[in-house]
Amino acid sequence: MVGYREAAQMIAAGKFVPVYLFYGDEPFLIRELSHQLAEAFLGEEGDFGREKIEGAALPLLEILQRLGEASLFAPCKLLLVDDPPYLLPKGRESRETAEGEAALPEEGGEKAAALLERFIEREGAAGVPSRILLFRAAAVDRRRRLFKILEKGGLVVECAPLRGPELARWIRERLARRGVKMEPAALQRILWSGENDLHFLSNELNKFCAYLGEGEKTITAKMVELLFSGDIKSSVFTLADALSEGRLDRALQVLSHLLAGRREEPLRIFFMLVRHFRLLLGARSLRDEKVPPAQHAAALGVKPFEARKLYGQAAAFSRQSLEEIIIFLQQLDYRVKTGRVSPGHALEMALSQIHHLSLRR
């Protein structure tokens, strides 16, 4: 079993095997790796040699027989099988799969298993295979016989979510293919958000690149601050940053983006804002008590990247102003819950009062 990066390098080098299994919790990597394999193996005429089948639609034996059929238009063939029931964990097989097929190859699948092993042996002996079988799934049962056959004679690739340094490397490499760089502060801003959905991040990177002017090749922190959609938690950090700098106009701009652009519920934004300033008060107390920053994440009950951001942001507020902000937000929270103030109006009042109290520091 290998990781996504090692598999991508092997495919780029033209080192193909007869069977692959791409599985894991990151569908974007599975799709990206599948596309890379199809391009590298089939070349420019790839559309003629590529076929996709739902795993529950055909028994494994019929899939293997179809793989052996000759094509008039392409010398090579790549057959993709999505969510094969004979690889999925017990209880997650497709409901459309007939009884008996779900147990393949353990029950009644000896012929299919033997045929798969012969296919791997025959294509592997050729040096460069002319036929490739690719299985794809979100999760698999490693105890199944078919998994062990694939692990022994093919290439099993786990596509797990990327985090921390691996995610940073993925972002840098993706931009480098377009001849674009990203400032360290801009990259850190994205990592701080905690957002690691690669489909979302890919769209965000495309947006940054489209925003670059002619001749510009560097994505700046200012650009990311302006354009990054992020998640609601990241946006609340941006709100607090703007308020700590006395920029009420910027805070209202971020709020408008959340409400109109991302269609977030005002009540959810308000509760996240209350949570954030409670955490800021906790971070401020930890700073005042000289608690080492490395211990803040555990003390606050947040992830390390969030604790680091809170640590830096808390320095912009005095303990007294944070306490006054918390009291005001608690009073406003009561008025929202009793229906005296709408969540949207409460947000505007909260930003205005936080701005006023932070300026008094």
C-alpha cells in the first residue's frame, strides 16, 4: 500500500500495474489520481480506451470478461469500477446488489478470483500492461480476499485528507504548475482556517489566480484576506481582526459576504461570534498568567492552529474590554432568544459595540 504522492510519482514515471485500488476519505484525490492514470496510460486517444462501470451493476466475473474484449479504436483499455460491493465493508454493500454478489469473492466467487489472479499474472509478465482495472471506493474492508489479491499483485493507494505540511505542499505544487507562488503569510491564512476540502480549495486557488493582474505571479496575504471564502469560523476570525484594528467598515463587509454571498444563517454567525470572544477572553487570561502557548490548545479545547491564532489576536484586546464585550454579548444573546431582537439586528449591534469597546483600550 502506498500514499497518494508516491502513486502519482509512479504513474508520472510510466510505471503501470494491471490493477489499482484507489480508496479513502478524500474523493478529490481519487478523481485526480484516476485522471492522471488515464492520461498517462491511454495518451491522447484516452476517450476510446476508457470505460466506467458501477460496481453493483455487474458481477466481477463479467467485468473481467469485458476487460478482455478487444477494442477496434484503442490498443489499450482502462476499466474503472466504482464502489465494488465485494470490496466494501460489511453492511455497506449496495442495496441494488443481489444476494450472493455482495459476498464475492468469498462465496461463489472462486472462479472470478482465479480469473483476476491470472489477469494480473499475464499482464504483469508483459512488462507494460495493455489492460488496466481500477477499483475506486470511499472505504474498503482489508480482510476481504479480493483486497489481499489487489494488495499482492496490484497497487493499493489510500487517498486520505491532507493536513498541515502535506496540505501546504499540495497548495504550493498546484500553484507551481501554473507558474504562481503564494506568500507564506497567505498560505498560513488558509491553513489557519482549518479548511481542507480539496475541491473547495482548488476552486479558491483558481479564483486567486484569476484575480492576479497581467504579469503578477504572487498571491499575497492581502489578496487571500479579501477573496478567501473559508468557513464560518475563519470568517469570524477575520471579523475579530477587523474590529481589533478599528475597521468597522471591513467587519461589516465580511458580515455582508457571509449573509449575502455564502447565505449563512444570521443566528449561526451570532453564536459563532459569541463563542469566539469567549475563547479570546480565555486566551487573554492564559497570556496574562504566562501559560506557555504550547498548552493553550488543550486549555481552550481547540485545535493547535486555532489556539495559535487566538493567542495572537488576544493581544489586540485588553482583558477589561473583552470582559465588557462578553457581558454585552450575553445580554444580547438573551434578547435574541426571547425574541426581542432579530439575529440580523443583533449582529449589527454586536459589531458596533465591539468596535466601540475595542477602541477604548
